[in-house]
Amino acid sequence: MQQALLIITSVADIDAAHRMARMLVEQRLAACVNIMPAVRSVYRWQEVIEEANEVTLLVKSTQARYHELEAAIKAAHPYQVPEIVAVPLVAGLPAYFNWIEAETKRELDV
């Protein structure tokens, strides 16, 4: 079984979130993307403390697809340095992890 991952990223608005989520699932880079609207981010950028309304995406994928997923997010993302953080999922319902793996297989692998 592939290592399941939770990848976190944020975008500026709900339309960008929907486009990115759909693109990642359509390309089988993600099995599922949860869109969490209305988060407020506080961060330092170029020595200035900034605040922004953002939309967080929780992306479920596998280690095997991570590099392609990261490249797809970077290519579609408007930010110069987008948040892309991957966390290994070490426990959970085995059937769910199997579903993530099945849904993220490359079409050539199916």
C-alpha cells in the first residue's frame, strides 16, 4: 500500500480553490480535496506582516503522486511561494487508504 498523504495549500479565493481542486482530482493527483473557505492568514512576507482572507485546500493523495501534485499546484498557483505542506497519514480506515491509492493511480497503471 502506498503512503497516504494530506497535502495542505491555500489560495486567494473560492473560484481558484474550485479550479485547483477539480484539476487535481481530474488528473488523478488527488483522490479528494476538501475546500475550507474563509480562513484568515497572518504571515510575514518581505519583512512586512500581512493579513489575507484565503481558502484552504486539504488534498488527499499518495507519496507516489506527490512530486507531480506539487508541480501541478505550483504551475496553477498565483502566489510566488505557495503553501504546499505534506503530512503522512499514519493511521486511519484501511478501506479509505485503499480508495485514495486506487483513485490516484496513473491511468497507465490501471
